[in-house]
Amino acid sequence: MQKNVFVYCNGNSKIGSGHFWRCLNIADELRKRQLAITFLYTSLSDKLQQVLAEKEYPGTALNTTLKEGFTEYLNGQSGKQRRNLLIVDSDLTEFYELDFQNAVIQTGTKLMIITVNPNFKYVSHLILNQNILSLSQNYDTSKETRALFGPEYFIYKLEYRDEGVRKKTKTNGDVLIAFGGADPCNYTFQLMKFILTKTELEHINFHVVVGPLNPQLDDIMEMCSGVGNVSVYYNTIRMKEIMQSCAIAVCSPGMVYWESILLGLRTILLSSSPREKPIAKFLNDQHYGLTISNYDEPLSIKKFELLEKELVLGTTEFYSRLDHLRGMINPKGVEKVAEEIEKILI
């Protein structure tokens, strides 16, 4: 019996590349289990398409996000000797509508939706929300839907899965600044422009990671060039090594946040999207990190001053429950997700 998994995700300068990298990690785990993987997308940057080619994953561009485009494609992949699954990782709410879910299931295809949105009825076979916020939300699901919720299902990259959960680091130390592959809110440029004007921060070493989709890459490189306490890394493969040298991460509440928590860093958060804003608030309210701004707010001087104060003084009140959070993390969560996928393809 041939088992096929079709993974739909996009990645570009506007939405970033987080969906893509999460799906790639899932795909790599499924490939170990002899499942055939094909990526589907409607907007995927040339650089990310190159990643698929290097890893020898077939990729197909769809012309539309309408259900008809998916059902036409999936009907063409059906057959008596096949078991098919579609994984959708997108913030577009049209994929959460019952019309879309039912249309996919009616092709004979199993469906998995990666979501952070509890405001829809889910009839898909699997839903995944790896964020801790999901444990306090109410999702309306069918009896057949298996919900995979919380950090025990977190999708870590391969190099982090055998790490184990580290103890908290020292209060003061080097600082990581990283906002993913695209940084759609232009946080990196704005933060560094402020930091480089403050003599009070000259004793701190900053490690600035810039992704390939950042539109101000050249400006950031030029601004930080020759600054003794600033190191800039472009599209680096040394992320874990860089993080291990730091005590604080300034980031969005996405992949970098969870990698930071695993490695024992404290975090200063700025949300980059509507999806991340409630997550950032929850993490702040639960004392799992300090949130200083959101995607729909300007970076005011008061917020910059709060950042400076935290970097200089290294207070602990914002991180009082980090041990509780770390106790919930499963670095091998992707293996549990893959096991559930295998079950529905039997």
C-alpha cells in the first residue's frame, strides 16, 4: 500500500518561513518512516524552493487556495492502492472552514490541520497546536478528530532533539536578536538602530541573526559593520551554537522562542503577526517571558527603554515560572506527531 503525504505551506518575505521549516521537520521524520512526501504551495520563495530541491522533495505550485484547486489535485492522486494525507500549515482561515475540510475528506484523503485558531469547527482527522496556549483554549472538534496540543508535540529541529532541557542560565550575558527568515515587522533593524546609540549597552555582546528574506539585510550589515560588540550572522547553520553562548534572546514567540527555552535562555518578546499577539500576551502573563511590543504597535521610546532596562539589570520577575514551562517540553515531539500520522494512514 502506497502512503503519500502532501504538505501545504508557504514562505515568503511577508509571512516569513516558520510554516515551511516546521513542515520540513515533519516531512523529514515521515520520510524516515517510508512515507512519500510532496510539498504544495501557492507562494514559496526561490530560496525555500531550493531547499526542497536540495533535499529531493517534489514540489508543486497550486494556482489557487480555493478548495476546488485542492480537490482537483487530490482526486488526481487517488487510487485503490493508496493512502493519502494532506497536511495544511497556514494562517489563512479559509482552510479552517468546514467547506474546505469536508471537500478534502470527500476525495478520500485524510486531513491534518496545523492551527492556532480555536474559532472554527474542526472535522479533520488531526489538528496540531504545539503552543502551550492551546492547553487553555476550547476547540470544537468532531469525535473522529485527534487533537495534538501543547509543547509535548513541539516540532524541534534535529539538532535540538537530543539536547534535553537545560537549567536556567546566568542572569547577565550575551544577547541573541533573531526574528526568523523574514522579520516582517523590521524589528532587527529598529532594535539595532537603538542599541547602537546607547553607551550603557556597549558592555553587552549582541549576536544578530538575519534571515535570507529580510528586506533590510544590507542596511543591517552596513549599520553593524565594525562594531566591536556586535556579530551579525546571515542565514547561519550555527544557530544552536550561537544560542548556547547567550543568556537572553530577543525574538518573536515562535521557533526561536521555544529553542531558547529549551537551551535555558530568558526571552524578551515582540510579536510579528496577529497569530503571535495572543501567544505573546499569554507567555508574558504566565511569567514565561517578557513581552514589550506587538506587530500592530509602534516601537515607542518607552518600549526601547524597557528593553534597555532589562538588558542592563537582568531582572527575574518576568521569568518566575520558566521551570514550570520547561517541565512541559518534549524535545522529541515531532516523533509523537509522526506516530499519530502513521496511525491514521493504516
